[in-house]
Amino acid sequence: MTNKSFITDLSRSGHARLRSVPISAVRLNGGFWGPRIQALRDVTLISQYQQREETGRIDNLRRAAGERDIPFRGYYFNESDVYKWLEAAAWTLACDSFPDLEKLTEQLITIIERAQQPDGYLNSYFMFDKAKERWANLTNMHELYCAGHLIQAAIAHRRATSDDRLFKVATKLADHICSIFGPEEDGKRLGTGGHPEIEMALVELARETGDDKYLEQAEFFIDIRGYGALGGSEYLLDHMPFRQLECMAGHAVRALYLACGAADIYTETGE
């Protein structure tokens, strides 16, 4: 357990008006939340892991790691649920020791490590015959969305346990993304994800590492919206540059993630 188990680390954010409290400093033992948190620890997280096994989400990663010769199962964004589970498990471990939960997270991290490609790319859908389609359909295929959830899970796990294994995977993936996307004059590709999420993750990675390149990458992904990168779709929040928006529109979850990413950038830059 660390004493820096911030969900959002605003300790060095010059434009934040509030400061985070470590999750390990808070105890909710009774009242409304106490029994629910206990159920989460004792029942829900374990049953959720079992569901991810039964629905093939973890097997998809084993397949990507070369451990299973099986077809991909489910939707192309299915592995994001694995990363969301890991983040929830990590924050639970930030408060107390749960050996069964620790064992599951360690097993899962090993699978994810093995699934990562040599260049840092990691997405279990775009493997083998689909490898040539990587980053080809940012509008629909959720690659950046899945990457964002992995990055956030890795930051949570590092802060909760001081273990760097998953964090190294996430940083390598983030570096790969930074090498691919950016201004054309830098020899990179223009593009942003049809489903925002990566923005928040990259800002938190910048906070965790102190490396502003991740903050700049998050800002690039927001700045390019509204200029047709996603076909000008209002549903995908590409109909107008973010700074010109007078109201949120389109898909509610996408809008919320994008607004949170922009708020995160503001706390660091004041712009």
C-alpha cells in the first residue's frame, strides 16, 4: 500500500482549486456505503472476473499472447472491460490486502504483458489477420478508448501497490501512440478517437511521470476535433472545435469523457 493512492493526482496541478486525498486515507465502514463496499470486495469483483473469463474477454488477450489458438470472441472493444476491472481491483487493494484479488490481478497482468506487441501496440482484436487494420478506423473501432482504460488501470495499480509491471506496459503503449499521432509536419498522422477516453488517461500519465509529452498528446486529440477528423459528426463531437462549443451534444458518455479530458488539461495548463 502506498500513501499516494490518488485517483486523480492534483498535488502538482497549478490551476486546480482543490487537492486530492489519498484513497487509502478514507474509510467508509458503515452507513449506506459500508455494506456495498464490503460486497464489492467479497463478491462483486470476483464474480466480475469470472464473467470476463466466461465471455472470452480474457481469452482474447491469451489469444493475442499466443497462448490460445481460438477465434476472437465478442465486440472489438471487449478488452476495455478487463482494464476497467483491473482499475477497480487496484483501488480496492489500495485500502487493504486481499490475497485472492491480488492473485487474480497478478495473473491478468502477466497475460497483458505477453499480449503486448514489440512496438508497444496492444489490442487483442487487431491481431494476426487483422494486424494490417490497426489505427485504420479510429471513428468506430475504439482502439484509443481501450488504450485509455489500460493506462488508467495501470496508473491505479502502480499507485495502489507500487508495482510497475502494468505501468511499464501502459507507458510503452502510450509512447507508441505518441509516435503515431500528431501534426503532419512532424511526420505523424492526424486523427482522434471516435470515443473519447484517452485524453483523461494521458493527462494522468503526465501527472504520474512528469513527462509533458503525454499532456501535449491529450491536447492534440482534443484540438483536432471539429475539423472533420471524424466526418464532422455531432454524435462523435466532431461538428465544432471544443473551444467553440456552447453546449454538449451527441453521445452522452463520449461528451462526458471529452469534457473531463479538457478539464484535466486546464488544471495543468490554465488555458
